[in-house]
Amino acid sequence: MRIVSVDIEHFRGIESLHWSPAPGMNCLIGPGDSTKTSILDAIELCLNPKTYTLADDCDFYNLDTSQPVNIMVTLVDLPTEFLSEDRYGMQLRGWNAETLSVEDEPNEGLDYALTLRVTIDASLEARWSVYNDRVIAAEKDPPTLRYKDWKLLSVTRLGPYAERHLAWGRSSVLTQVGEATSGYSLQLADAGRAARKAFGDTNQNIFKSVTDRVKVLSKQFSVPVRGAYTAALDVDGVNITAGGISLHDGGLPLRMLGTGSSRLIVSALQHEVGHQHISMIDEVEFGLEPHRIARLLKFLKTSPAADGVNQAQIFITTHSPVVICELKAEDIFSVRSSAGVTHVKSISAAVLKLDTAQRHLRGAPEAFLARRIVVGEGRTEQGIVRGLDSCWVERGKDSLAAQGVVAVNGSGKDSAPVIAEHLCDLGYEVLLLLDSDEPPNAAAMARALAKGASCLQWPGQYSTEERLFIDLPWDGVKAAVQYASECASTDSILSGINKTLKALEIDQVGDLALPPARDEPSFRLALGKTAKRESWFKDITRGEGLGEIIAKHFPPNDTTPFANIISDLRKWIDA
């Protein structure tokens, strides 16, 4: 079985959600509090009643218990026995794979579908049922899934901690692997008896003073005493359960392994279960190095189906750029929540070409994990924003991270608007930071602006470097040149400057001291042209250093064009 439709109402941070998951991998990405985990919780609650714990008011949207929680999950590829009239044949619906919609009648050309629903009202009691409009219209008590059929759903959930799955507990994956459960009840009972006997053979004198005193007190308070009080293992206290048997490596319990290793083992075990259909993993990267993340994802996507059963449908959440880079665009879904309405959008469906989505994901994976994105035209602009951020924080302003903002490299004037358009389609707030020496991709720019992107450009048809050297106070100009010489060499920087000065027929310089007498527009522009041509700051790290120089040398309330753009950038960040 696999999920084709998820509908959630009034559950935690979700007032409403409708989503059609992919048949295989479904990786949910987005900023914190975008309701990614709540989506997994809702699916698990609907399909796995045995995991249900008593709800409280926090499970209701805005704590409003007057509106019941309503979760519906629609399944296809049903077992043959589900289709009979004496099972769920009368409740079957139809799934239209072309329109991605559920129709209440299982008409010809549609896939047989079964919708399961759970509701929670103000009484905090959960009620599960099989749902279709016909049952509701007839005012009948909706049937529910039989207990043995719940087990066929085989929904497994792996959270940040996997220790419980490394013991033979009731809900452990170990109980589903092979025939390990047969005969262990007798072994557990025998182990309990042996433990009680062994304890009874130990020295009881260490307990005698206590047991004698309790016996005296019992008689004083008219409590019947049948014989001598002794210290013995309680029957219930040593009733060894399946959860007390765990996997060991030699004498070391596997639960003592690192978090990442434990989760890898459990993930493998879950996929070993032959009747597995639906798997969910929270924060798939938790406790894993990049190379093991890559291995796990490859395994999840390529592990063979067992005994003719379809490949498992997988739901994961992540905050890791590594995960985003390792997966394909069609595997990834952006989760955005606004005013209670949650949208889950396919990364690949938001662009015309699949390779475009893939390129954006691997070029700027961190952008897809933030709320708001500054798309710099290149690495210089990205670095400047990051350097400014460091100085702003020192001055007591909120960091970019605190505001849910990340700066990314737009990879050029033609690519940056395309990335901005893609992000806007997915529901992100986007600001383009561009230079103006060459026009950007006009069509992509128009589309990005039409879809809500903002844009800041240096005035005057200048590159970022040219605009900066024109507007910086002279001390800042000298600091920027000195920084460039530290990143490269004094000789190379000096040579590059003089090459430009010679071409412009301007007096050359003998060193980088740059006295105030050289503070003139033509010389400033020559420095800017040199910085651009020689790529002084075409690097994120160098851009960061340049951003710190900008923050330190522009005085407050500076009204030069460059300073005005930086001020507008900060206003957008704080908006």
C-alpha cells in the first residue's frame, strides 16, 4: 500500500493541508516551525492507532478545542482481501492519478482507494474510521479497520533515538524480523524464576534489621503476619519482558552505540521486514556524517522490494544541505506554512526543466532551508551580506539566522533571477541583490518580480566593486585595498592598479599608501574597475571580509548610493 492523499485540519500548527505524496521518496524540507514533523505525526496517528497517546489541547490548532482535529489518509495498491464486500468493498473510493484527486465512487479507469480517518474532539478521544461520502450521507456509523488489517499497513517511524528498536519490545522492528518471537515467552519466564532463586541463595542477613523492624511495626498496627518477613525479588519486578532482551555485540548492547550507528542499523532492519510499505524518519541526518548520510539515502531509495511487494514509500524530514544535495529534485518537497495554511510543493514541479531544479538545489541547498533568501548576483554579494551580518550582530542587531534569512550565490546575472523565480514559486520571500554594469536576464527578472521577489541594484550602471570604491569614505578605500593585498600580494594588487591607471591615462602609484591627494572620482573608479577585473573579492570569504570593511567605514546615516542600498537591505531583513 502507498499513500496518495493526505488531508489535515486543525492539528497543531496546521489549520488546513492537502497534499499528494510521491510514490517513493518524500523528503520534507523547510525552516523550523513549518509543520514538517506535524505532517509525519498526523500520518502516523491516522495509520497507526497503537502509537496513540492521549491528546491534549496543544494538539488543536490555536488551542481551539471547538474545532475537532480531522486527519484523512487515502491509500491505493490495496491488498486483494480489502476489496471484497465483506471487508471494505462498500467503502472503496477511486483515485484519479492524472488529476491527483479522490473521487467517492470507484469508477472505471480509477485506482481502488481506501480513505482512513481519525478525529479528535474536545473530549480528547481519538476515533478511527474508514471514510467515504456515501457513509456520511447515509448517516451510518462508519466502520473501522480490523485489528489484523492495521498490522498490514506496516507503518514504521524512526525518530532521533532508535534504542527501543534494538530490543525485542512489542513495537520493536526486531519482532517483525524472522521468527524470533517464537518460544521466547517460556525462556523469559524461566529467566525470571532463575533470577529469584539466585537472589534467594545470597546472604539475607544484610536485610534482617529492616525486615525484623517492619514485622514489629506490622503487628503494632494490626497487620496480620503469616510468617517471617524476608527480602526476595518481587514477581512483577523481575518479570522479564521482551524489551529486556536486546541485541549485543559481544558483551556490548547495541543501544550503547552512537546515535547515528543505531539509526543506520534500525533503518536497515525496517527495510528487511518483508511486508513493509510506509516508513517515516525524522531528521534523517541526525548523528550521521555526510558519507553515511549519502549511504543511507542511497539504501532507502534503491533497496529491492521483497516478494513482489512494491518499494516502500518513504517520508523523511531534514535540515541538512547534504541530504538536499544527495537526493534528486523530484524527491524533495518544500513545506511552507502561513496563517495556518500549510502547502507542500514539489521542488521539481516549480520549474519547467528538471535539471534546472537539480542545479538550484545543489548550487544553493541552504536557500531551501530558510524562510527568506537574499540571492546575491555572485559570490562577492553573498559574502558582503554575510560580513555585514557579523558586524550587525556585534552592534546588537538581530542576526540573519534570527530573522530566518540566508544569503546565497545566484551564480551570475542570468541565473540569479531564475533562482529567485523558482524560490518565489515555492513560497519563499526573496530579495535579489544585483549590480548594474550589465542588465540581467530581462524575462526571468520580470517573472521573478511579478511573483513577489524584491530587488536592490546599485545605481549608475556600475559593478558592485565600482559602486563601492566610488562611495566608500577614503579610509574605507584604503582598508579595502590593503585587504586585497593581504588576500593576494602587494605586488599583484599594485600591478593591477597601475595597469588600469595606464589604460585610463591617469598617473600611476608607487605603493599602496594612497594619500588623500588621490581621492578623486577617476582614481576611485579605476580602483573599482581593477577590483572587478582582477577578482579581488570574487570569493565568499573575501566578500565577507569586504562586508566587514563596509560596515565599519560607512558612517551612520550615510546617504551615498551604496550606503542607501545597504540600509534598504537591512530594512528588508527586519521587515
